Amino acid sequence: MTKPDESELEATLLALTAQRGEGRTICPSEAARALGGDHPDGWGPLMQPIRRVAVRLMKEGRIVITRKGRPVDPDDFRGVYRLRLPEGQ
């Protein structure tokens, strides 16, 4: 299995957040599992690339990264985070 490229990561993040719907969030690991399978050896290595793509998408205004229900600074956040569509999309 080949490692997904940035465009596949982006497409998966956007598709999953759109499927979940406005006002609802996804966990980044959902995207990792969708691409890497259920085994941690498959999806675990995708978590950092997914975070990088999520940060870029937030800076572009295409998704929102939240922590404890609030949007975060994409250049400075730690810990568990979730992803959602921007309001009105």
C-alpha cells in the first residue's frame, strides 16, 4: 500500500467534514483510518501529515480546527483536536 499524498489527505478531510455536516466535527484519526486502515501501523503514521494538511486548510478558510469546542490558532495548538466545516458552508 502506498502512502497517500497531500491531495488524498485533503480530499479525505474535506469529504469527511462535509459528510458529517455543518456544526459537527470529525476526529483526525477518522481520516487516517479511512486512508490507512484500522491497524495502528497503517493509520498512525498519517496523523502528522493530516495535521499539516488540516493547518493549511484552516489557513485557507476551508475547515476549522477546534479544541474543546473552540477554534484554535492554527500555528499554536496542542493536544486533542477536532475538525469541522466553517459556519455557513
